[in-house]
Amino acid sequence: MNVRGLCAAGISALVIWLWLLMKPATAQDLEHFASGEIELVGTTSENLFIKVEFAIDEAQRRQGLMYREELPARTGMLFIYEGEGMRAFWMKNTLIPLDMVFFDRAGKFVSLQRDVPPLTLTPRRSTAQYVLELNAGEAEKLGIGPETRLVLPVEH
């Protein structure tokens, strides 16, 4: 194969790879999540229990709450990482506004991103091992803030 043929093959492979990366997910592509309850302490109410789906592996964390048209009150998704590190979240293909609560390895509150608009590509960053996504405004309603702690271990 000559240089021109190699370049054409390389460009074709790159175009296919980009298409696969950017194509919208179909129902068959969507991940399935385990669900359960988590406990938060240090909110304005007594101990708070929230029903969540767990995003544990890379594919689940990549998908998150994408393509969801609604999220019931007092429910969310908990992203669980192997260790603490810088986490970046964006809202590509996420149809509902969210609050993002970042917790460290000990379950202590690190930061809160409020009212993150849907379908945006601006990353929201913080150091964390656990990230809880809730409906926008839910963190304030539930009294989640600097005194909040995620009770560990999280059973998933």
C-alpha cells in the first residue's frame, strides 16, 4: 500500500472512531445500575436517607444521568471511585439540571455545584472519591452543606 492509501485508511479509521465516540446512545447502549440507599448526616434535618443508583465502573460513570428526562425527588446517583482524585463532570446529553455534591475518601463534604444547567460542556471540577448528583435545588432543600457527611461504607 502506498503513502496515499495509508493516509486514506488512517483518516477513515479516525472518522469511524470519532463517530462511535460522539454518536448518541441507544436504548441497547445504556448501562444498568445497582440501586440502594445512602445516609447523609449533618444536614439541617436528622439523618437523611436518599435512594440512589450507583455508578461504579467507568462505563456507568461515563453515562451517569444522561438521557434521563426526570429524576424523582430525594433520589440521585452516587459516583464511586477507587480513590480520591480530581473529578470533572459535564452535562453532555444530560437533560435535567443537577446539583453535584463532592465528598472525600472519608465521606466529608468537599464542595457543591448548584443548579448545573443541562446540555452544557463546561466541566465542574473538585477533588473527591464520591460524587452525588441530585435534582437542581435538592441540595438546598435537604440542607446539604459543609457539615454534611456521607456515611461510609456505602453498600452497593
